[in-house]
Amino acid sequence: MAKKASRLTAEEIQALVDATESAAPDLEEAPVEVKKVEFVELDDAETSRSRTPGPVDFVFDVPMTVEAVLGTTELTVREVLEVGPGSVIELDRAYGEPVDLYLNGRLVARGDVVIIGDNFGVKITEILVSGQDLGAPSAS
């Protein structure tokens, strides 16, 4: 059978308190020193130059392939051979839908097409959850 928990008597509680007080040093006599904290303004350019290399800095120069996929379609070889200047290929997306951004063949983000001068770009609107298998760009 399980043993019932007993309660401490008043004398036992007092003995524990007395033992704790005699074992602990007198903390009230030690002076407490309080200092005001002063913060220094940081300059972004200065901190980036003086930064020591971190454990992953060696991967910053690794080349990666970035693809912006406007849409996909399936064509026969005959249809591909008929494509020429002025041809229109219908994609599976409507105008204004976000484009998919692939990093080394893995879907990582979505965004909107923007025009910067004479060039096209993508403004990222959504970063996809890491580790989620969302497909790869179609090779067709």
C-alpha cells in the first residue's frame, strides 16, 4: 500500500528555517552597486567592415541559379519548331498572378514582376516555408 504523505510539525518547520538562516551568509550587509547603462550609436557601414567572419561566411560566395517562372505550358515538338519571332505561347497563369522563384530548382518564394529601367525584376511578396516540398520548375 502507498504511504500517506505526512505533514511537518511547527517545530520541524522552525528547525528548517533556523538551519537555512545559519547556513546562508548575511546578504543584507553586502553593498549593491548600481551603474547607469550607456549605449553607443552604431554605424551600419562601420559595423559591417569591422565584423569578424562568422562560421558560415564561406558560403556567401557560392554561386546559385535563380529562376523566375512566369508560367508553364506543354507543347509538342512540332509546336516548338513552329515558334518564331512574334509567336505567342499561352501559359497556365493569368496576367497579374505572382511568379514563382526557384533557387537551384527548389521553389523558395513568389513575387510580382516589376520593370526597372529597361530590365525586368521580381519584387518578392512571399517567402515559402523552408523544407516544404512545393515542386520544381517544369522542364516542358
